[in-house]
Amino acid sequence: MTDTVYDIDQKIEKKTDEDMRQASIGVFDSGVGGLTVAREIMRQLPDERIIYFGDTARVPYGSKSKDTIIRYSRQIIRFLRTKNVKAIVVACNTASAYALETIKGELDIPIIGVVKPGARVAAGSTKNGRIGVIGTEGTINSHIYSQIIHQKDSSLQVIGKACPLFVPLVEEGLLKDPVTDEIASRYLQEFKDSQIDTLILGCTHYPLIRSTIGRIMGDGVTLVNPAYETARELKELLHRKGLTREHVEGQEEPMYEFYVSDAADKFKKFANTILPYDIETTKQINIEEY
């Protein structure tokens, strides 16, 4: 552990039970995709405070190695711990697949990812036993969705496909663009041929092009949004741990804080198009210092 990290860890304050309930939830992703998770948390847990970090300098994560993703995740968690968060949501499928189990054992606060909630719902939703998963190369190559689904029912057929161009298209704001339609049609044809009836949007960027994916796949395919399911699981977790924040009248402190590793203005502009809450400021930090 470097001296820098040691100093950061020393800044983490000891909190009372009431302090912990009032503390924020840390949410992180490789870029803007995790905002779909933050959006669901805002909707389902409106009294909770959120500190969001988007690693916009190093996006995308999907093509990077497991060791790199673990290193990135540790740096981000060290940053979030300086904010004294009470729980952490890994709002990135690749980091959930590659890093979650490793970093979970290093923390004394709850941490959840986005893979298990979505996988469990998909396994319970399919009628014909054929489930599709789209995600980054890292997520698909990890086979994490297949593993979790087969733990529930080994007879289910899981077909995974990497869709690496979806993340840059979303990051560039091309949500309703002919090029996105064309690429999506090519990516998804395999699933139409396989006659799946359930499709997991296995990257938190993908709900932002859900309407395009849904139109191509048709009404007979159920789309599973892990962002929604993760917010539900977080709500249950906080209640179980006694960490649910009570409503505070006249709240003066900011409910939501946003940090990125690059391009703060671009992030803020994009976030304000999809969140139910207008972001006034986004702060850029040097995540490599953590």
C-alpha cells in the first residue's frame, strides 16, 4: 500500500449508527452508463443520498484485463471511502464480473454489483428456457451471467454476445441515430435466429438504447434491466442492515454529488438529459492518486 493510499484510509471517519443511516451511497461506473443505476436509486429510494463516480478518462472497461479492472475498482473505492459512504454499488457489469468478489472481502461496508440481480430475474422470467445476454467483451468472456443463471436452473440455455460498439455510441449521445439502429440490428440478429424470449441488458449503458433494442427484438422478448433490479436489491439490503435513511425536512446538504476522471462538462450535459434531477456541478478528480 502506498503512502498516498494510507493517508486516504486514515481520513475515513468512524461513524455512529445514525451517522451511517444519514451517509451517502457510493455508485461507480466506467462512464455514464451507471447513471441508469443512479436514476433507479433516485426513483426507488428518494431519501437516499448518492455520490457517483464515472471513470470517463478510462472508459470503456469491457476490453481491459481482469487485473486492470480490479486495480481501477480499488482506486475508485478508496476515493468513495474518503466520502464516508455507507454502501457501494458497482454500477458496471464488467467490474461486477471481474472485481466484485475480490474487493468484497476487503471492505467493512456492504457492496453489491449489477450482475446477480439481473441474472436472477432473467432466470425466473423465461418461458421457453432461452435467455440472451448482451454486454461488453469482458462481461461476456467472464461467463458470469451463465454461471449465476445455471445456479438457479441448469437446464436453461444462455446465449451471450459482446456488443462493443454500444458503449461508445451511448457515450457519444447517439441514442436515436440510424447508425445505432444498424449496428443493433446486426448484433441482435443472432438472438432472433435463436428464438430467445428473454434478453439481459448486461451493460449499464444499454438501457439508454432500450427502445431501439426492444423494437428490433419485438414484443415477444422480455428485456431485463439490471439497473432496476439492482436498485430493488439495494433497497432490501439497506433495510436489512438498518442503514435506510429517514426523510429529513429542510435538507440543506446536496442529495447527489457527481465526480468524474475526465470531461466533466460533457458528463454533466449528458447526465442532465437522462436523470430526474438536474446536476449543477460535476467535479473532475485525478483518480490515479487513490
